Amino acid sequence: MKKLRIIRKFMTKLRGTTIVELLVYMGLLSIFLLVLTQILISALNIKLESESYTSVEEDGRFITARLSNDINRANSIISPSPIGVSSNTLTLSINGTIYTYALSETNLELTNDLGSNNLNSSESIVSNPSFLRIGNSAIPNSKDTIKISFTLNSKTKRIQGSESKTFETTVGLR
């Protein structure tokens, strides 16, 4: 009898969880997991947006700086040849070396006697390059100027679509 009392006392202290309590715990856990999943998805979307914007901006700044630097160093502009004519290819002569900038598939490519190099990264696509020769033929010994325009698109896909930006600048010979 004494053993039976001890067993009953022990059994009353060990209460299990009811189905209602279990459902409440599962519901709270489900809500917590849903909120956590939404936060992670938002963070990934922000990361994609940042990568897309950064690749376009960095490539645009680099291409613009490289073209500006090379045009400033150039002895002459070979093409586009006549003033007022636009071309998708730019050819410069720098210290006797010919530098050609042209679109090759989706990359802006620099070709010289050392070979060919892409000016944009693998994360962006170049389209619509335009080089317009500007100058004043009425003024003797005037320096030629090139108006540069190109569009960069990011390869990183976002919910809103890919990042796209058109860059324009004007650079002259020194």
C-alpha cells in the first residue's frame, strides 16, 4: 500500500502536455519560422539589388575613366573620322600604338598591339556604344573632342528586372 501511494504521488507530479498545449506551441513555432523566412528572403533581395547596382556603377566609372585617360593621352583620333559622325568604334593613336574600342558580343573590348581586353566585368553587359567626333573645323589647330555614350545592364536578376544605366561624357585631346 505504501508503494502504491508513492507511485500515485510520483504519477501526479509527472503531468504530460495536452493536445491544446502542443497545438499552441506548434502554432507559435510556425509563426516564428514564417517571420524568420521572410526576413531572410528580404535580406537576399537587398543583396541582389546591391550587387546589381554596384556592378553597373563600378563598370561605368571604370570604362569612363579608362576612355577619358586614353583620349587625353592620344596623339590623334583615327575614327570616327569626319566631325559630326557617330560610330560604335573608337580608334586612337597613342605614342604610335593603335588603340581600338569596339563592342564584342556583350563586352566593350580594347584592342592594341598587346592583345584584347574586356573593359567591363563579367557581371555586366554593354550595349549601344556611341562615339561622336566633335570639333570646330573653322578654328585651325583646334583639339578634337569625342562624345562617349554607352549603356550598361547588370546580369544579376532582381525582382524588378536588371539594373540599367546609360553613361555619357565628353572628352577632348590635350
